[in-house]
Amino acid sequence: MVRNLLSEAATLVSQRQKSGKVPRTYTDYRDMLKAVASSVRGLIGEGKNLEQIQAAKPTASFDEKWGGGSFTPDRWVAMVYEDLAR
């Protein structure tokens, strides 16, 4: 992934940890990134556009743990999509 995406995501992780939510490890974060990117990549390969990919909810299994911050699941998917669709 692009360094900017990782940098923004690292900022999000640190903000959430300061907020008192259950701490997450780098491994948890990396696994989430890899799974969402893989899902979005597959949907792009099927010819889906951003709106269709967002409707497929590729972050659903991570939303409880990672959702609720400054990045909504749809915004997160849009960032991943924009990076992978280049």
C-alpha cells in the first residue's frame, strides 16, 4: 500500500489507543489491512466500482473492533480502493 495510507492509518491507531478503547497490536492492524485490501482487490478484479464495493461491506468483520473512529468503514474502503484502482 502507499506510504500515505499507512501513515494515516497509523495515526488512526494511535488516536484510538489514546481514546481508551481496547488496545490493538500492530499484528491485528496489519492483518486487518491485508484482509480488507485483499477483499477490495478481488472486488476490483470482478469489475466492481467504488459504490458497489462499499455496498459489499468488505470491512464488516472488522467494524466492531476498528470502526467508529474518524474513518468510517466507507471512507476506509474508499481510501483502499483509490490506492488499488490506480
